[in-house]
Amino acid sequence: MMILLYLMFCLWSTSIATNKRISKPNIVLFMADDLGIGDLGCYGNTTLRTPNIDILAKRGIKLTQHIAASPLCTPSRAAFLTGRYPVRSGMASLHHVGVFLFSASSGGLPTEEITFARLLQQEGYTTALIGKWHLGINCHSNDDYCHHPLNHGFNYFYGFPVNNIRDCKPEHGSVFQRGIKMYSPTILQITGLALISLGVLHYLGLLRISHRVLGFFILMAAVLIGILLFFFYNFRYLNCFLMRNYSIIQQPWSYKNLTQRFTEEAKRFIRRNTDAPFLLFLSYPQVHTALFASQLFRGKSKHGLYGDAVEEMDWSIGQILQTLDQLNLSMQTLVYFTSDHGAHVEEISDNGDIHGGSNGIYKGGKATNWEGGIRVPGLLYWPGVLNPDISIDEPTSNMDVFPTIVKLAGAQLPHDRIIDGRDLMPLLQGIAVFSKHEFLFHYCNAYLNAVRWHPRNSKSIWKAFFFTPKFSPEGANGCFESHVCFCHGNFVTYHDPPLLFDLSKDPEEKHPLTPETESDFYEILHTIQQAMSDHTQSLMAVPNQLSLGNIMWKPWLQPCCSSFLKFCYCNHEP
């Protein structure tokens, strides 16, 4: 009898300890930028060294069908932070450009959107974002900070408000040159035709224009071209800066030891918050181009500068895990690792070096909803709560992090809006067998591109495409001629009936099904189209944050740590 009572007491004590760990745990979120699922050892890579990320998989849980809510940076990150499809918050473009390119744009994550950081902050968490934001800064002036991380629930910010691109690093090429080459002939033709038309109409007497008015139009065109040339010539100084909270501390930023600086900031934040729950979102700028690596890692991998950057990021994650161990915080901390979307397969340097990653067996990459663009790493590690070395093949989404950590923190999910993410804990702990996502909707910018359906009574995972990007050149695995795939018009092929795949049998999406190869072809499409109809009816009209007016460069919104006359230059880093 005494032995039975002792065993019951031990089980009760263990249950109390487990519940205490589960209640208000620390949260550490790692997000890579443009990292492919095929770049990691735990997902099959045999030539890149990622031992620390692989440890997360070995000692924790690996999600094999973890899906980004968008195949582009800005909308994917908006969905991650809010648990909602980006189209619900207006963070999905109707035009070719689907991300914020300039720090002096007026668009961004709307203030009425609720991030997990804000909800955890309200529950007593200290919150920090270190690294990349890419969700806007200002609305009406260069210091209103309406879209800034500190106005979205973060107590501390150290990082890039926009993005790391080639133009930020000297001698690494330009993402704008291709666009200028593509569109400048059209712009010049339109401008030339407009001026010629005005001249002809004036000569025929159908339109009276004074030489002064004609000169004014020519002058305005010259001024606009001059402003654009000034902006692109000084892009690095205007757009590539490092902030601490609201202050610019380095403009332009220096790539020297940049990963070490982010890592040390993260370690200091953890050490400052050992006595109260904290949320750390370490959002790496790797491996988006421009690629960079410190001297300790440069030239050490088998995959050039890209591999060096991946291996340095892995080192950084190891440093954070080691810090948690040293401070005896590992048992109280949920760690999550992912990428914002798939690898950018079209990234090739001016010298012909491959600067994009690997999406493994999966088709396509960044900016597409082929599996290579949206299937991302999903690793969760929490000693004593999550069993080690578990692989889960059910469809999950990076939007699921929102309800998962909000519930763990003891906060309430918002009741005034639709939350598309689902709590992962029942699936992670083996309480649930199936994902709570019967359907997942895949957007290409603001356009509903594809739908994934996992019936409860079937092992099949159906995926229907309503349109697909035209790869260029033909036969390639990406849009190399335009550097990124687009979402509408002549850049896509529309399908009626939709292309249908069974991902459980054809994860590489090589063999679209037909009524002859799938007896339930039309029934499956009918179910998917009904789900699509129900989903679209749940959408509400909201201002588009990525409209042309919101993404264009506005000089009066330009953040600058010194006057324009000094070319926005400063360096307050030690």
C-alpha cells in the first residue's frame, strides 16, 4: 500500500512539474531567410554542416509538411506574427512587387493587427526581435514609427527594418538593374510617345500647348528621372541601416561580424531576463542575398558563400542553445526553427556563382506555391515536454505558432477576427493524430493560387492549382529571366479544370491527375472548390498595404541618422 501511495505521489509531483513548465514557458523562435528545406542535414542534406539545427530535430520534433503561408518574405512574416493569411491584413500585393523594397514606404503591418508578441507582452513577457523585420516603419512622417516592431508588441528591437539585398553590399550586383533593364524601354517609349503625341496634336491645331507648358512637362520628367537616379545611386545609404529600438545606429550597416553581433545581442537579452518569461524572435538575414559570412566561416563550406552563411547561422543557433543550457533555462523554453519560405533558386551572382539554396526533391522555389516555395523546415525542441526524435507528417503551417505560444503563455486568442493558425501542442504531444488543418490555402501575392486538402479518412493529400507560373526559360525550375516568378497576367498559365496532385504519392508534383488516373477526380475538385468558396466568403475588404502608393519611395518618410547633405551616414556601433 505504501509503495502504491509513493508511486502516486511521484506521478503527481511529475505532473505538477510538467504543468509548471508548460505554463508560461520562455519562447525562442529562429527564422531563416530564403533557406531551403534541402539545405539541412536533418532533412536529407549530406554536404552542408548544420549540427546544431540537426540537434533540434534529434532531440525534438521534426515537421515534414510544414508550410509557409506565403512564398515571399513580407506576407509570410505577417502571417507568422498574426496567425492569419496575409490577405486578411492587406499584406498581399495585387501587383508584381509583393514585398517592401524601401524604408521610406508608407505601407506596413496595420496597427490594428494583433501579433503574438503583443499578447505575450500583456501576459508579462519581455519580448525582443533581433534581425530582420520587413513589415514597414512609418506612415506619415519619418518618425511616427506606426509599423515599427516596438509598436507591435516588442520591448526591444535590434536589426534591419527592411531587407538585406544585393544593393546593400558593394560589388554584389543590384536587384534593381534587372528591373530597370526590363521596364525602362517601356517607360521611355511611353514618355516619348506622349511627348510626340502632344507635339503632333499641337502642330495639327487640335491641342494648343504653349512652349512654356511643354517645357514644364519635359522639366518634370527630367526631375523625376533625376530623383530616381539619386535614390538608386545612394540606395545603400538610404535603405540599408541598422536600428536599436527607434534609433539608427549604423547607416549603412557593416557586414563585418554581423552574425556575431546579432548572436551577442540575443545572448545578452536572455541573460537580462532569467527571472521572468521572455519571447526572443531571432530573425536571421541569412541566407537572403547579399550573402555574407565572417572570416571564421568564409571558405569553410562545400557550397561557397551560401554554404558559409548557412554554417555560420547554425553556429549562432548553437550559441543560443548553449546559453539556455548554461542558465538552466532549457527545460523551461520552447525552441522553434523555420524559414520564411523556400530557397530562391534563381539567385546567381554576376560571376555565375550559385547564391540560392536547395529545396531538395521539391519543385520550384521562392515566389511560387510549388512545394519548393512553401514547404519549409519546422523543428520544435522542449526537453521534458516534447518527446525526442519524433517526425510528424501531417500538414502544419507557420501560422500555427501564433495560437500555440499564445495559449502556452496563458493569453486568450482574439475573438474579433479569424485566426487561421491552429494550436500545435495536441499534435506535438501525441494527443491528436491528425492535423487540425483539413484545408490550407496557398496565395501567390493576393491571388488564391492553390488549395491543399487532407481528408480525415484518407492518407491522400490533394493539392489543386488554379494557375501556375511560367518558368523561363522553358523547361527550367524557376523564372531565371525575370529573377522571380510573378502571379498574374502573361506570367502564369491558368488551368480549367485545375491541376490536381496527390502529394502523398507524388511530392515532387510531376504527375497531374486526370479523370482517367483518379476515379474521384471531379468529386475531389468539387470539395476543394467548395472549401475555396467558403474561405473567400470569410475575407473582408481591407486597405492594401502593398499597393503602388504604399510601396513607392517617399522622400519625406526617409529615416536618416544625419542630414541628407551628409548622405545619411553614421556609425554608433562599438
